[in-house]
Amino acid sequence: MRKHEIYRGRYANQTLTSPLCSLGQSSVQFSNLLGAFYRHGNLCFSKDGNSVISPVGNRISVFDLKNNKSETLPVSTTKNISCLGISPDGNLAILIDEDGAAVLVSLVTRAVLHHYHFHSPVHSVSFSPDGKKFVITKENVALMYHAPGRNREFNAFALDKSYYGPFDETTCIDWTDDSKCFAVGSKDMTTWIFGAERWANLIYYSLGGHKDIIVGCFFEKDSLDMYTVSQDGTLCVWESDTELEGLRKGPKCSERKKMEEEKKKREEGERNKDDDEEDDDDVEEIIGEDGETRGDVIKGSTDAPKQVEGIKNVRYSQRSKHYFNKEGDFNKLTAAAFHKKTHILVTGFASGAFHLHELPEFDLIHSLSISDQRISAIAMNPTGDWIGFGCSGLGQLLVWEWQSESYVFKQQGHFNNMNSLAYSPDGQYLVTGGDDGKVKVWNTNSGLCFVTFTEHSSSVTDVAFISSGFVVVSASLDGTVRAFDLHRYRNFRTMTSPRPAQFSSLAVDSSGELVCAGSQDSFEIFLWSMQTGRLLEVLSGHEGPVSNLCFSPVQSVLASVSWDKTVRLWDMLDSWQTKEILRLTSDGLAVTYRPDGQELAVASLDGEITFWTPQTGGQTGSIAGRHDLQMGRKETEKITAKQSAKGKSFTSLCYSADGESILAGGQSKFVCIYNIKEHVLMKKFEISCNLSLDAMEEFLDRRKMTEFGSLSLVDEGTGDGDGVELNLPGVKRGDMSSRRFKPEIRVSALCFSPTGRSWAAASTEGLLIYSLDASLVFDPYDLDMDVTPASIRQQVKKKEWASAILLSFRLNEMPLIREVLEAVPYDQITVVCSSLPDVYVDKLLNFVASTLEKSNHLQFYLSWAQCLLTLHGQKLKNRSGAVLPTVQQLLKSIQRHSDDLSKLCDWNIYNIRYAAALSKQRGMKRTAAESLSEEEEEAMDSGGDEENITNESIMVEN
């Protein structure tokens, strides 16, 4: 598959039953992040303008707008990303987090190249158009660094110059097209223009004219003319008396000092040594301990810079001043972007509206409200056709095409906690439910949400797919269970209880006919018919809130777990009676069946996972997992993390597709994978390393501790932080009581893909996808001394196809298996498939299913799959439990190719029809023109004949 798809990796350590024995090995890697599109920071477009790069927490996601795909890069920072910069060639990205820790990332290899720390928060970063320098702004200083090149360097970030001038924090940067100068906006309402090189007539220049914070400053194309935009909605147009070509090189610092000293000597004569070493007010050099120059410091002041003899300094004058529509303090200007080629200025406001103006005339093109939250970031692609907007309040990312006035891309995740998730039976879709009352369905191939249902009026607590895969069922605290049709995208069933109840759990049987939901206030389980929507039965018996429900995949048996320390098994065929009661040692929190229905796993409040046999009701084993949770300490907690972990437990369980492993997650940053047979921990996955979330560190930061307690207990108000806002109910604007808190890291739901190749976790960070990667795994099967790549290729030369395939699978190297398989002639596929042993049929089918997804040889691999299923179908059916994940993966690959080909065929049909209509129209025009010319010729001929007849008649009369 291509790199931008959700399942980047595949596995190699195949066994006779399933690939999932590698689940605990290092082959499982982070694959993608769904449900989060924008958090905070600036947006960037790729070099070709077809992709938008957005910061999501401490990661960055790349959204391919042409192919409708998304990919989250496998790199992360320590805290939330505050700003990012992309090099002009699109190969490098600099990610800077809230504390000023920077990471240099290659967008080609998706690898981290360098780490650097600026030791204080950075407000913005920007590469020069020629790619040789980049500038970052922190506090009231701008630092210019040499950009990393293709040569390997020990220190990729080498400081070139430091620029001082603003008296308050800097906010924005912009470069001239030739990289000669750059401008920096500040909170002190001024804009400073600095020379990237030593210009004699432009060292620094300060522009005022505003009464509020500078939001954006922009150079005109190929000019020093400027536009500055402030937060109060004011635009100033500045005109320079000098063109870019008029900038003159100034002398170097040492030469300049020497010239000044000689001038002083000539004018004043001999003076003392101390007076000769007078410092320059504008340019200084920083000398290291070893005598080497570290960088220059350029200091600006309110006075005009000194003028070099014979060269006139650059001067600015305000050409005009414009004002945006004001609606009080609520509608402040929050973001701005300018496209130099089209002269389009885009401004975003706190009300969620944006304006498009053409400069310098300030003509309004159009304005639109796209959100009810403030617009945090704006970016324009290189051609100026698309505008990207980021709204941090709701996590929205939108791309607007202003010429056609239509959305190119519009996505929004759950702006509150994500509570539940479920895979579709074929593994192509994921459904999630959140505290915002929304049910979202995601495409696992593209990583994007394609439908959102908003019928619920309260938190969605559980979601599920029915067996057909085209109906989603959700339970909510609003007292309803709703069924949604994925064909028509509508809510076609609403199931309620006789008395109002808050549903906390949901389950659908394997046939899709029965839907049940557990109540957390009445301790009852309600059972409905999916066909009619009628309430069939109310199951009573639990003495505490019902925390989880699960149907057996092979029988009509419902398992329910409750806070009353019991698990009840209900027989759906025998008048819904209690079949078995399993006693627990603590409150039950989660229950799940093994895929074959022969085992039941239960998570309880004491941190244990117990395993039961449903048929006999006997316990087969248990795992004490409390110590594996490894909870962090919250900033506001008075007890240690070790003591806090004693009250934590697993809240979500999920079996792997082969039933040999179980995933467990809870109020922790770790997801644990246990081997059921051995009852041992196989691997722990750290789902996040983002210290901007609460409960991430085991020990509190002593630097935040004072004699009065932790500084984290101090309410700093809303400010400019990145926490989650909490407003008073009913207040929409001007809420002075708004406050923020740090979200706590937790895993609310886990689900394994039916294909057996990936699993998903709903967490505070979003929807995390982990997949199996085969790039670094070597797992031979039945290896012998004579099994070598040379001997396998020798068998291929001899046209011993079956023998070559068997040997390649024994060596188990994916590229070699592909090479051998693609060397088999098309007419020999049936013969080879019929001669394969049963052991290798599963392995070959597994390989074909995984290769078909990313191969261009569509008909070739489909022929292999058809022959294997036709010749060995009965034997595969007998061991359907082990083969089911492979068959589902095969169906998923075929469906994906079918969708791609259908789109391509439709596009070709439209093009052919258009070409036929165009040729027909041209033919009609040509026919009309020919007939017209023939009529003209006939008219001319007839006119000539009449003239001849007239002449003849005249001659006769004469």
C-alpha cells in the first residue's frame, strides 16, 4: 500500500493458525491517528498545494486533499505543538512544542533528524523563500538560524543573528520574496523590519499606526511595501521609497568599526585607547570562549538607524488605513493570511467568520461564517485557490475554495471525550461515540469521517455494528437506543424504555435481530427487536448498575456484568432466563467473549482479569494487572502515583482475532497485551508521551512546588493556554468565569480489527490505530540448510513452480515469495494450487490477501485467490475460525479495489461521453458550415445564370 494509507505495515511472522502470535513482539507499530484534525498552532500546505499539514496535539497529520487520505507521522514532541514550519522544497519540517523544544523531521522518510531546545516558548517559525535560513520568534527577540542542508552536520541549527527591537512578545513573521529582509509583528503594536544581510540602508525599521496586538504582517510581491493587520480589525498599508534592488551591501562589522575609528582619528586627533574602542549601537558580535564568532546581535531602537555616508536610508510612509466590520470585543480579529500573487488577504475572527479582501484597494470579495468558535489559524496553498482554517475550540479543520465558494475538505472530531468504538465486520469502517452526543463513522483506509449522526441529546456510551455491516446501533444517557442506516444515512429506529433510564452499555446478537442495553440507574437490561423496534423483555436480577454487555458469537447467550460482583448469563432461547451466575471478587467493569465463544473474560474493580468457561461456569484462570497499569500522578493530587494506582483498574477488554491474546486498557497511558494461555504480560504500549495531558508523569515537578502548595492548583483563567474550556451553562459570549483544565490521559475503549492485522484504542488523544509491521521481522518456518535464495531461484529457472513456492515460504521472506509467485505463468496457477499441501494453503492465501491490497497485479492475484478457494474451499471451511481473519482481509482488499476501479470507470465513461458529445457538436457545426457554403455557391451559380440569360435577352432585343 501507499504510505499515506492507514495500514502502513504488514507482518511476516506467520504461523499455521494466525499471524497474531506476533502481537506482543516489536512488529506492532503506531499506524494512524483518527478523530483529531486540529488542536493548536499554525497550518501549512505542502509544496504542491495538494496536502495540508496540521498539528494534532504533540503529533502532525498530513491530509491529502486530492486523494482524500490522511496520515499521522510516527514522530511526536514532548508537549503540544505550538508552531511548525515547512521548508520551501517541502522536505523538512520544524516542530516546536509549548516549552520551546524543537524537532527537525524529514517529510520524505518520516524520521526525526535533530533535536534542539530554545529554552522558552516560541511563537512562530518561518523558512526564508530560498531555504537557506529560518527565523523563530520568542519573547521579544527574533533569532535567525542557518537552515539544515543536505550535508551532515553535528549541529543542524547554527545561530546566525539575533534581532532585538520589540518591547513585548513577538507574534508573526514574513519574508520578502528574495529573502533579503523579514518583518516581525509584536504585541507592543509595532512591526519591525530587519535585513537578513548587512544592508547599508536598512538595518532595522519600526512601523506603528496600530492600537492593538499585531496579528499579521505581510510584504507585497517583489517589494518592500507592507500590510499590517492588528487584533482590533485595522489594516495599515505601508509604502517604501526603495525597491528591493535598491538595497546596498553594508561593510562588515569589523570593517565598519575600523572606518569609524579612522574617521574619528581624522576629525578629533589622537584620543585615549578606551575612546577608540567605542561600541556600535546597531551591530555587535558575540565572541565565544574560543574566540570564534557565534552570531551577531542587531539592536533596534526608537531612534533612526545611523546613515552610511552617500547612501540614503529606506523610509516608509502610510499610504492608507482600513477597518474591518466591528462587533465589539467578541469579534476580534484572530488570524490572517496573505497570498502575494493574487493579492488576496484572508482574515478570521473570534465569531467564526472570515473575510476575503483584494489589496491594496481593500475590496471585499466575500465573507462567510464557517463556525461558532474562533478561527485560530489560516493558511493558503501556493496557487492561492484553497484556504485552510483551523478552529481549536471544536477541533475543526476546513479547506475552502474561494472561487467556487465550496468546501474541499471539512472534518471535525469529537470535541469532547471519545467513549466507545466498534469495527465493522469487514474491518473497513470504525464507528465512535463521544460525550458530545455524536456518532461518527470513519473509513479505515482514508482515516476520515464520512458521516456524523447528531440525533442523541446526551453522551453516547456505547456503539456497535450489526452483522450485515450497514447498520450502526448506539446507546446514550438520553434514554434512547438508536439504529442508523449507512445506506441512506438516517436514524430509522429509536428504542426507548417504559421508564426513563440512562443506558451505559449495549450489545447486538450475531444475527442482528436482538438489541439489548443496560441501565445504570434501574439496574435492568432492556431487550428490543431490531425489525419492529418493540420492547421484548426487561431482564431483572442485577443489584447494581449494569456496566457492560456482550453476546456470545456462536450462541444466543447474553453475558452481563454489574457492580454487584456478578456476571449473569441469559439464555435468549429459553424465555430469557438466567442460565448461569458467575461470582466475582470485586465489582465487574467489562466482559467479553472469545471469538469462538468458548471463553469469557471479565475485568473487575480490583484490577484482575478472570477467565471463565461459559458452558460450565468454572473459572479457568486470572491475571493480576493492577501493577501493569502504572498510573501517573495528577498535578492536583495529594497522594503519590503508587498509592493512586491501587484504586485503578482495567475498564475495557478485547480479544485478539485468534483468541490467544487479550488487550486491556483503563485509566492509564498504557495498553497491556496478555497471553491467555501463559497468563503473562507480552507487551505494554504507551499510547501517548504528551506531557500536556494530566497524569502522565509518575512524580511531580519539584520546580512547581512552593511553600503554599503546587502552582498547578492556581487558576490562571482562560488566557492563551491549550486546556479545555469550561463555560457556564447557557453562556455563549462574554463569559468571565471560563476556566480551563488539563485533560487526563485514559483509554476508554479497545477493539481488535476482524482482519486480525490492527487494533484501535479510543483515548484522550483521539482514535489511535496500531498495525502489524513486517519490515524488520524474520520468522522462517521449517528451515533447512539447503533452503537459500539461490536454491529457490534455481527451482524457478527449472520451472518447478510448486517446489519454489514451498521453499520460499519456508524461508519466509516477503520479497522473495512475491518474486517467485509473480514468476508463475498465468496458465499454471490452477496446477500449482492443486499440488500445494494443506499447511501451505493457509499461508499462501494469507500472503495473497495482504499483497492484493497494495499490488497493481489485480487480475493475477485474484486468480490465485479464486483457485485456492475453489480447490481447497471445503478444507478451509472446516477450520473457518483460523481462516476467518484472512478471508475478511481478502474481502476488504477486493472491496477497496472495486471502489477505486468503479470511480475510474465512471470517470472514463464521463470523459468518453464528453468527447463524443464534443465531436458530435463539431460535426454538426462542420455539416452546417458545409451546407451553408453549398447554398452560397448555388446562389452564386444561379445569380450568374440569370445574368447570362439577361445579357442574352438584351442581345436578342437589340
